Amino acid sequence: MDKATVDALLTHMVQSEKGISDLLFLEGKPPLVEAYGRLHDFPIDTPGSLLTGHLIAEIINQLLGDNERLLKTFATTGSCDTSYEVEGVVRLRANVYKQNGRSAIVMRRFPSEIPTLEKLDLPEVFREMVKEKNGIVFVTGAAGSGKTTTLAALVNELNQTEPIHILTLEDPIEFLHPHGCAAISQRELGKDFPTFADGLRVALRQAPKVILVGEIRDRETMEIALTASETGHLVLTTLHTVNAGQTLSRIIGFFSREEEDQIRQRLSETVRYIVSQRLVSRTDGRRLLVTELMGSNLRTREAIRYGESEARLFSDMIEAASNLGWHTFDQALLRARGADLISDETALTYSNNKTKMRQALEQLHKQRGLSQEDVASGLKLDIVKPVAKPADAAVPNSAAV
């Protein structure tokens, strides 16, 4: 299978329907496209439309080419990441991996347009993040929750408003930012630097004001990121964690127990915001970005320094600072339910405190004139009309409009 054939296949797959975010190639299955969180078969001209190991190997040859680093990584670790472009059609991030001794591929579609805070319908407090002159901003969440897209929107906001040097370290580069008011240097793991720690260490000598680190994966990278944030740089980065408490625990876990007090002190002084993200099912079948956001004040710095307790819960601190734009997942879910963007079931499924969420939903339905029996039976929930319905919002990464 030559490059033209692979490009034609990928082109037809990404254009086969709306909302496609991922392409999957697994032996014994047809090629699969994921649209709005659901997989669909894409028929090809083979018996049963099934992929064979030989076909997948030929696609992998086009993705990896003769890149010795990628070939070695795939052979020794069983997986590797790369980017691939069908010129004029689509850019993709590809993960090539082994499963049950067989090769497989998952490709994530990069949106063609640079995301903006407006298009993602992110709260106004996100504009405050990019006004910080130093410290660390964490954007966290599970894989595929839109972390990279949110970071790209923050970089775009800086690019449009600040005459500074922005340096990114990515694996791979997903959004190609043109120079705007800012000057942007985008570096890719494997092509431009060997490890995130090495790239970040050198970045300190490249005169950036803002450094984006695609992901912090180890102690060394975290240590250098802390140093950068303490020496006049704003660091934007991601972690695979679900909330502020877990984010801080993950960071502290990079270090030894003897270092915990020192790391907590440094984090209390450098953490500016922790944003956690989830994609939930909308009532129209698409997906909605829901966030939790915690900033920095005296109470949160104390909780970071000494740890959470019954009297020091991050969730309580976030709710108490809602006037600053901070919000918990449950608050964001309730707002989405009030706008009829999600169902009661979705709000309860993703809530952290189901008892409080159930009470809040009952109160919401009372305000709309529903009786308790109506709420319990669900007979009238689908026909209630909100007073005002906000404009539809674009959703990062896998939730294409």
C-alpha cells in the first residue's frame, strides 16, 4: 500500500460523516471511525471489509517510514506516537501499538482551525490565566478530554494580545500557530529535542516568557518546570488527573517522602490555576466540555502547603470563590442541566456528590413548576423549556461540531 492509497483511505474516512475525531485500525475488524463518542464501521474492499495484519503493517510503514527513533521505540516498548498529514485535508496524531501480539493503530484528528476561548465557550476567568507573569497552570483530565485544545486556545489568546516569545514542547505538534502579536517557537519531541526534561532545560536559555510543556511525565521534568515558574516564566502544562487534589498528589508522588514538605511549599507558591476537564454526553448526541477550576488564594495555598483535611477541602474553597469564576464539576453540570444541554442522568452520573446533585436537580424542577411526582417519573422532564438557552458551544478535540 503506497502513500497515495493510505492518503485516499484516510481522506475518505475523515470525510465520511460529521463529528469524526478518531480512526481505529484493528486486525479482524473493519476500519472504525469515532463520531461524537461512538464507533462506526468504514467499509473497505476486502472480504467482510476486515483489516488484516498485512494491511495494518503497510499503513504503519507509511506512518513511521524510516524514522529510526520511532521504529526502535515501537520495537522495544510496543508503542510509539507520531504525526501524519494528508496535505490539504487533515493532520492526525497516530499511536502505533501492539495488542495481543498484533499491530494496531489509533489516529486522532487535529482540528483544522486554531481554537479560541470564544469558540470553546470557556469562562471569562480563562483570560485571567494568560495575564499571569509566572507560575504554573495545569490543565488536567483523562486522555481525549480536550486538554491540548484548551492549552492551544490559551496560547492563541497570548499570541493575539502579548508581544512576547512563547515556546512550546509537544508530542507531537497538534496546532500550528502562526506568528501574531507574539513570536512562537514550536518544538516536537523526537524531531527537535530528545526528552521533555532536555527540551525544558534548554528552553530556559531561549528567552521565552511562556513555556508550554505538552505533558509532565516524570520527576526531572516537574523539577525543571517548577524552577522555570520560580524564575519569571509562566508554564502551561497537562497531567492525566481528574481534580485538583489528585493533581497535587500526582506531583508530590514524583518526589521522595523526605522532599514532600519542600515540594508542597514550592507548589503553594507557584500553582496559579488547576483546570480539570471532562467530556459528557449532550442531549443532542454530541459531547459537552465540563470543567472544574481552582485558582490561588490564601486558603488554597494553605491547603497545598499542609494538605487537605475535613476543615480544608478544595471543593469547599472552590465553591466559596465562585465570584472569582472558580467552579466545581457539580456546579458546571448543574448549569448545563439548567440550560437543557444535558440530562438529569448525565448530571448525576458525572457528579462528585450525588446526594447534593439530586437535591439540586429537585430544586431546579420545582422552580420550573414540576411536582415531585413529575420529577420522580420523568414524564415531563423532556418537554420543559428553559427561560433562555445559550448559544451552542464548540467542544475540544473529539467533540467536533
